[in-house]
Amino acid sequence: MTATAPARAASRGGRMLRGVLAGILILVWLIAAGLGGPLFGRVDEVSSNEPTAYLPSSADATEVQHSLAGFLGADSIPAVVVFESSGPIDTATHTALGEAVTKAATTDGIAGEASPVIVSKDRTAAEAFVPIDASGDVGTIVSHLAERLRADVPAGIRVFITGPAGFTADLVGAFAGIDGLLLGAALLAVFLILIAVYRSLLLPVVVLLTSMFALCVALLVVWWLAKDGVLLLSGQTQGILFILVIGAATDYSLLLVARFREELHTTRDRWTAVRRAWRGAFEPILAAGGTVIAGLLCLLLSDLKSNSTLGPVAAIGIVFAMLSALTLLPAFLFAFGRAVFWPRRPPFEPDATPDGILRRRGPWQKVAGGVRRRPRLMWITATVVLLAAAAGVTQLQAGGVAQSDLVLGHSEARDGQQALGAHFPAGSGSPAFVLVGESRMQDAADVLLTEPGIGTVSVTSADSPSGTATITRDGIVAFGPPGTPAPAPTVVDGRVLLQATLTHPADSAAAADTVRTMRHDLAATGAKVGGVTATAIDTDAASIHDRSLIIPIVLGVILVILMLLLRAIVAPVLLVLTTVLSFASALGVSALVFDHAFRFPGADPAVPLFAFVFLVALGVDYNIFLMTRVREESRRHGTRRGVLHGLVITGGVITSAGIVLASTFAALAVIPILFLVQIAFIVALGVLLDTFLVRSLLVPALSYDIGRAIWWPSRLARPAGEQPDRTPAEPLPERVAG
């Protein structure tokens, strides 16, 4: 029947209205992304890499750190300048070094006067201490300080900047490529993978625009929250946010694109195809994103602020990843229609049934055939392989690493620390700070002087030219001729600050043992111990506590979400168990690689926690994508047939999504920070294991073997709840291309 003129006009009006809606959505996202984009280069304005900023407020090191400004003046970070000479340092050279330090101390960003230059006992090295303004750009200040010193010292003198300021500058330099290098590597990897999978030029651009717009808007929100003090940002959190948003937004986009391509086979109308695809993808995308968000928000229970602040920051990123995939991408797909897949546009086949469209034989058809023929053998074999890989977990050394090992590759601060330890007490410049009541000062000093890991003990004193006065068992040592009164200690709120120079590097295990002993022996005096070593101890302790607390909670939360989504108990329990097994396998293989291939010195206690949250939450995503489709197909074809249909139909898109996510996390390895490189390796490996072994073989084979009982106690578990299984000889569906 020929359409009437009013009907045609209404149809044109509907198409125009939909076009306007799509245009408005794209425009809103474009404006928001335009506001967030310029902030990529300004994240350092609202971020901090100072370790004590992330400690629990109850930690001793935190209390001491907050009190230092009252004793030492401006909020500063000490830079230890080490001079190493090819020959003995004579009086003239000593004088020249002092003049060079005095001149360099006029550099912008120096918080006060530099200390006198001290020559080592072997006369081949010297050291000086320069306070760096902690509120400034420490990396730039240290760089300028080093340049001025190298320009002014006599020939034959090597200059190193180490100590807390030196290591902070190394970290700042390592994170310098996070905006350009990290994003570029991640986007290039995703672009190449999408071209290889879809063999389309336009679709990868559309998907990457969806991901980048999500990241820009997420950064806009996070940046302003950090500026207002609501959130804490660090280079580490920033890098994870970038990778997580790009990976998640791309994954969610691929799921919607696959549904859109599937619908284009059965309808010419792009709006109908977008609407059906959106309805089919909405529940799994919402469930997948909600699972990740729930897992991330469990980090709010962490004592360590570097963990608790990552939770909401990353959760904000996932929210916008979902929103972009469910609003911006549909607008793009409606605008381009079939052309988005050019030059391989999906054909319109109105007379074909869904099974008929999908019957072309391919790799996932073969995998499904293997699942159908030998399900038990397949899932048992996969489980044994994963358990064997998980055995390597016992080799994981995640008790913490030295500060000097945080940056991979060249480190001037690490070289300087080695030179310092060769000529001076290795803990010079990074003393243990002891905050104690004035009346117990001598008692605390007597305890410190008995510790074998402590070289000298001094007390902060405004009367001393150097700002500190040596203290012995007889009290504070006087300066000047006999009869000169001893300088008075600086007293703030009834307390004094002792400084204990450690004989071992401040970030070493020996120094940590010394500080633990100090804390035990000083307990009777009520003293609090802080400093670089104490901060590392408190950080590791809080991280281990967080790991033990949060991992079980994350598992419980994800299990509840899966039960609500799948309306069953058996399937969610099995999905969580298989995901945990995948995580353990990735961690086991990684431990062996870290120890024997990369020869890493160990791992931060937070590495297993972060890897667990990302792998379990993201790994469950792929099981959600699979099992929601399996449940949908089970209603029509029966459970076992539904498992095979779901596996074949989702095989291509989930595998592509897994490769994309693994590649984006692998991009973290371009940042030469040990923590990020280890997270990149573990998560990338775990995602690949989950994609190719767990989701492709273990879960389908186990589900097929169990049959309808997988849905217990829902109606699908009962014979009347599903259609009878078809005969095994019937051809299986082929996956939707892409």
C-alpha cells in the first residue's frame, strides 16, 4: 500500500527530529570535551606525589610530617648535594665548593640557606644540604640547581642531587610523559587493533572519539574536584585513570557496535538498528560498568589515601565511559549509518533468519563444536593449566621496595645515594625524625644513641648556625670556646625534634629494621618517629591491611551484582571463582617473570590489590557480556544450545575487546615507574588469559556440562523454563563479524 502524504511527512519529521537529537548529543559532548581537553597539561597543578600526603592521618609518620614546618621553617624537602672528586679535596677546592653551593642556593625555589659543605673522611667527596620549596615544581627546581652547581664546581668534580628532593625529582621526570607518551601509545594500539579487526577506516575513529570524549569530560570533573580539595590526585592515579577510561569506553563501544552491525542485517532503517542495538547492549554495559564501579568504590575502605582516592577518581572515569558508549556513540552510529563500516558495509538481508545470517563457518564455530563434543575434558584441562600457573604466586615478593628502585632506568638520585653511602653515613640527608616532649628529650636521645643503626643524634635548635645541635649522653653539645652555653632546643607545643642519622640508606631494609626498633624502644617516652624510612614502613603496613580487608569485600560485592543480574546463584558463584582463578594465574606467571626475567627487586604491597580490583572487575565484564547473551539465547533454544549460540555470537567482539583492554593497560609500561610497569604486565596478562582461556573455553565448557542447573534457582533451571535443546547435529551460528 502506498504511504499517504501525512504519513510520509510524519516519517520525514521523525527522521529530522532524531537527527536533531543526535546532533545535540554530539554537540554537548563536544563542548564538554573542549572544556576538559586543555586540562591534560595542567594536572600537575592539582596533584601531589608526596608520600606522606597519602598516609592515614593516624600514622606516626603523618603526625611528624605535619609538625616539621614548625621546627624547620618553610615547608621544604631536603636535597642532598653530593660532590665526588677524582682526587683529594684540598682547602681551595673545599672553598670553591662552598661558594658554588652558596651561589646555587639563590636559585628560584630554594626555601632557605644551604648548609656548609662537609668533606668526607677520605677527602674524596663532600656533601651539602639545600632545602627545596615543597610547594614548587620540585623537578624543575632540582634540575636548575644541578645545572648551576655543575657550571660552577672545579674540574674533576661530579655532582649528584639525591635525598628526598632528588628522588621526588626523579618521580616527576618519570611521570612527565604521562600526558603525551602514555596517551599516544594507548590510542595508537587501540587504533591499529580496531583497523585489523573491522578493516574499516571510519569506525576506529568513531570509537576512539567516543573514548577520548569520555576521558576529557572525566578529567574535567576530576580536575575541579581535586582543585577544590575533594579528591587527591597523583601521577599514578592519573595514569590509571587515562588507561581505564580508554580501555573501558572502547570495550563498551565494541559491544554496542557489534549489536548495531547485527541489527543492520535485518533492517534498512538506521534508527531502528541503533534503537535495537542500544536495548540489547544497555543491560550488559550497565552491569559491566556498575561492577567495575562497585569494585573501585570498595577502595574507599582503604586506610592508605593513595588507594582510597583512586576509587572515586577511577569510578568517575567509568561513569563517563558508560555514558559516552550509551549516548555519544549511538548518535555517531545514527549519523553515519552503514557508512561507519566502510568499505565492509554489512548487507541488508531481510529474508534471512538470525541463525541463517550467522551460519558461515569460522573459528568460534569450531570452538563451540569442541565445547559441545568434550565439555568436561575442556574445562578440566583449562582449570589444571590455570592452577599450574597460579602456583607461581608463592614466589611473589610484595613486601615493598626501596625508594631508589621506584624509577626504572637511569636515576641520578639513585647514583647519588650510592656515592653518598660510599663516603658518608648512607642515611645522611634523610634522617629519622623523632618528635618527643621536651622533658623526655634526653631520655629519647639516650635510647637513640644505643641503637647500632644510628650514627649521630641532633636536636633542632634556632640558636645553632646549622639549625641543629649535636646531642650526646651528656646533653646538647656547645659551640665555641669553653664556657659557651649550649644552644637551646627549639620547642613547639611542648615538644622538640630530634634527628637521627641512619648508617644505612633510608630506603633499605636495614634502615627499616632500625626504625622499627627505635619505635619499640622509644614507646616509654611517648615519642613519634617519622621521616622517609618511617613513611615507607607506615605505607607498607597500611597497604597490607588494605589488601587483606578489601579483596574479600570486592568479591562479595561483585557476587551480589552478578546474582541480581543473572537472577541465579550457581552461575555467579562459578563466574567469580573462574575470575579469581584467572587472577591467581596471572599473578603467578607475573611473579616468575618479575623474579627471573625482569629481575625486579620486589613489588609494592598495593600491586596485588590494584591488580585484583582491575582484573576481577574487568574480567567479570567479559563474563557478563557472554552470560547475558547466553541467558537471552537460553530462553529461546535451551541452556546448552544457548551456551553455544552465546559463545559464537559474542566470541569476536569479546576477544577484540580483551585485546584492546590488554593493549591499553600494556601502554602503562611506557612510564618508567616500577609500580605501573608491574600493574601493566599483570593486568594485560590477566585480561588475555581471561579472554582466550577462561571466557572462551572454561566458562562455556563448564556451563555446557552443568546444563540448565547453572541458572538455579531461577525458572530457567526448571525444564519448563526454557525451550528443549536442539539436536547436536544442527549447525551452530557463526559470530557477527567484528
